Amino acid sequence: MQGQRLAFDTNLNLSDDLPESLIREFFPPKILKALMILCLRVDIADNNDKADIVKELLNTIDGSEGFEELGVGTNRAAFLYRGLAIKIALDRRGL
């Protein structure tokens, strides 16, 4: 296989039902900005504390009762929403 190029079909046939951005559909701009600011904060050293703040932010979104925490890792927190796993960075390394 060495020396051979792999060919990928870039013409994926996605459903017309999908929005342009699932992130923009799930998160209002105000929440995205708050998540980014939280991610870049260095005054909160413990990412578990940041994960608690993320949960509070997600609870402010209308209809957010659908966010279910999957777990918190070293640099990211994961949530299940509408059947999709959503990972949110907790610091610059998680971006």
C-alpha cells in the first residue's frame, strides 16, 4: 500500500434536513461566547470546577433538559444531546 494514494468520495450525500451548523442550532451565540471565555480562563485551575460551570450554562438554554452528562475528562466534558455526543473544551488543551 506504500506509495498508493487513497481516494475519498468528497461528494457526500447528506440529508437536506441537516442545518448548516449543529453547533449553531444547539447553542445560542451568547452561550458559545461564554463557553469560549470559560475555556480560556486561567484563574479557575480545576477543570472539574469548569465542568460544573458548563453544566450551569447548558441549563440556561431553552429546552436544555435534554443535555445528559456523559463524563468529564482531563480537558473536555462530554454531554449527550438529541442522540449526539457533544464534547466541550474546558481549557486551551481541550480545544
